[in-house]
Amino acid sequence: MDLGTLSGIATALLMAAFIGVVIWAWSSKRKTDFDEAARLPLKDRGEDQP
């Protein structure tokens, strides 16, 4: 195997990982978790927090 082949394999693996993360982030199962996380900055602080 030469350097070009290894570079191609690494690129393919990284692209597959990227596509996997995109699918995970856009899945409907994660929507409620991400919606809740998006509202965190807007929540009022409790009296026990500074």
C-alpha cells in the first residue's frame, strides 16, 4: 500500500464518520433532547444558583 491508498482510506473513513454524526444529529429521536438544550439559556435561574 502506498501513501495515496492510505490517504484515500482515511478520507473515506472520516467521511463515513461525518455522515454518521449528521444522521445522528438530525434523527427524530434526538429532537426533544436538542430542543430542550436550545431552551437552556432562556430558563430562569433558581434561587439556589448564583
